[in-house]
Amino acid sequence: MKAIHKIAFVLVIIGALDWGLMAIGYYMSSNWNVVNLIFGSWPSFENLIYLLVGISALLLLFKKKENYVRDASESINL
């Protein structure tokens, strides 16, 4: 499970950087969508990348919530 967590973390970082670059590109009137620039000729693959980034974000979110609930219950039992 540790490898999946690391992959999810990397995908979320890539997605966040892509969103930031897209915003900067918008204000500079250019296309800085890195995923689109790399995989633009394969729209279905580009959408798969976005789907994996979204699933990774949900995975990290639920894992963080699970850790928070576990830590809270351990502190109550002290």
C-alpha cells in the first residue's frame, strides 16, 4: 500500500503543478497545460491522466481522514 500512496502523492503534485501552470498561462494568453502539451494528440489518454489525478486526490483525502480518526481515538484511550 505504501507504493500506491507514493504514486498517488506524485500524481497529485503533478496535477497541482499543472493547474498552477494553466492559470499562469491563462493570464499570459498562452497554453501552459503540460498534460495537454505532452498528450494533446491523444485526448482519451489525456483524460485518463486527469482521472488518475482525481482518484489519487480522493485516495489521499480518505487516507488522511482515516489517519486522523485513528489518531483521535488513540489520544482518547490514553
